Amino acid sequence: MKNNLSNLTVNILTYKTNTEILKQCINSIDRSVFINIVENSPIFKNEKYFRNLYNNINIICTGSNLGYAGGHNFGISKVKTRYVLILNPDLVCMNSYFDKLNNYLDENINFHVIGSQYETNKMNKPAYGLFDQKKFNTNITVDQNNLQKVDWVVGCSMLIDLNKFSNKKIFDDNFFLFYEETDFCRTIKLNKGLVFSSKDLIIDHYGEKGSFATELDKKYSYLKLRNWHLMWSSFYYYKKNYSYNYAFKLLIGSLIKSIFKVIIFAILFNKHKFIKHLYRFLGLFNSMIGKSSSFRQ
């Protein structure tokens, strides 16, 4: 089998990521593959450590926290190879991952995106799906390359053929966190592109450990950020891809429930749940009135 890995760049998007978590991710990557660490801030504090540890790494700082979409658009703009594999830092590539990925870097295999799958479904949810969930269990077959044709894949690990795109700004950077990959895959499908999930590309994804979320003193900052953007992005996604009225009808119930939960948990002095539902309300309300995803911590 021809080695095609020279035509691949791995982009790992970080934001103040724990050193050991990032190291585990990098150690699972084939040493012949070029890696960009794309730090979503002005300074990558561990630059010297990682440069001394590995000779196949380039470190790029975005200058500010651009979120998932903006950070990956920035990183992808620096890629010189045909293929890019974007990874979250809080995962490990398993089971001869790059030997198997090498098979897909072939002119004869036509795809826009190929997603990975979780090790024995440790995340308790699929890493791919169809927009019509009623067809999920009956319409996903496996081809001769162990690929399943799907509508969307999770964004923690995506192999992308950049030749299929007119420019390298492939994500909608109005999103800061959540729904970016779903929106990206929907755009591909609407343009008759091909999205696959590979049964050969297996990852162990820790989840919510790729940024400052691991720091105990930042737990409430992360709680606010996560819940604000979860609801902001959900409304924006449905508004963009369906209509404002569709998004409003779908999510007005969530807005009302959040108000009641804020009141209840304030009375009960439950700080964690009070903050969670307050910021869900704020994110959804700001999206409904057309405000940008500008909330940061």
C-alpha cells in the first residue's frame, strides 16, 4: 500500500489545554504526519515543551479565542496539503488509526468529509447520524471501504478533502461553540457532497477536557460559556437552515422552562443549576433577538 500520509496535515485546536491531555493526543498520531497545534489565544504557554518533544509540530496562535469554527478556519488557512484531519485535543487515535486512514487518501476514494467512531461507543451516543432520524437504523449501510454514508459526523475528528472546497473558510464562524460541524455537514449535503463515517477510524474521546474546563477554579466560567453557546447556537442553526419561525416554535418552550428553572433554583440556593439555566436562557434570548455569539469567559 502506497504511503499517502505526506499529503495529510493534522490540525489540533487547543485553548489553554492541559499539557498531559494534549500530549496523549499527539502521542497517538503517526510521527511522519505534520501537525499544527492551533492555539485559540495570543500565547501558547507550553510552546517550548512541545517543540523540544516532537520535531513534526508547528504552533500557530490565533491571537484571540475564535471558538471552534473560527479557530479551525484560521488553522485550515495555514494547511498546505490536500487533506486535513481536524482533532480535538482530548482524544486518542486508536487501533492503527493512521494505517487505516492512509487508505482513504487515495484519488479513487471520493469524499468531502470522513468522521471517526467512538471506541465501543464509550460516549453513549453515536458519532454520526441522519437528519431524518426515523431512517437511522435502516438506511446506513457499509461499503467496501468500511465507510457508512451519513448526513453528519461529530466534529472532534474529521478528515476533510480541501480540494472539494472553493476556499478554506469552510465553517460558519458565526458559531462559537456547538452545531458547527452539523451545519458544515448540512451545507455539504445540500451541495450534493459526500459525508461518511468510518468503522475503521476509532477514537477514544474523553469529552469536555480540551480547554480550561479541566481547571477546577474555572468550573463556573465553563458552565456559563457552555450553556450560553449551546442555546445560542441551537437557535441560530435552526434559524439559518429552516426559518426564524421554525426555530422560534421549536425552542420557545426551552426559553420558558429556563425562566421557571432559574426561579426554582434561586429559591433552592442551588448555585450550579441556577447558573446553568440562567445562561441557557441568556444564550437563547440573545440568539432570538439577533445578537451575535459574542459571550466569552
